[in-house]
Amino acid sequence: NTSVDYVVIPPQELLRRLRGIHRGRQNIWQVYLWVTKTDRCWETRDLSKSEKLLIADDEFSNPNRDFSKYLNAWGPVERLNKA
């Protein structure tokens, strides 16, 4: 299925996670986010085919790659609009 989803994450948290996933500092980050049918969001760049299949089956576990908490999480934007 095709849908439009957003990941709303504080920039410092995003940087921390990307450095952990991709080992270090880079000038350009290539990020591949997948959203599953059960609304889980994963960063999949450099994962093996078997790991990607685990994601599709909702059996993958890696807290650093799990962006589900930030999927369509509009709370921070709503708070900015109220200020």
C-alpha cells in the first residue's frame, strides 16, 4: 500500500540515532524509512534481506532503528502552533 506518513523527531535525537546506526559522522545521511501495515516505522538502510523480511513479518527488534514512536507524532508541532 502507498500512504504518506511523517516522522516528527527532534533533530538531536535523529542525529544520535543515525550516528549509532551508521557508525559515526557523515555530511550526508541517506535514510530509508519503512512503515509497516501495523504502523511500525523502521530505518532499513544496510539491513540484510532476512532482516527486512523480519520487519515485514513484525518480528524485527532493534530499538535504535525503531522510529515508530515518532511516526505521525504531531504533538511537538501542535505545541509550537499554540505558542
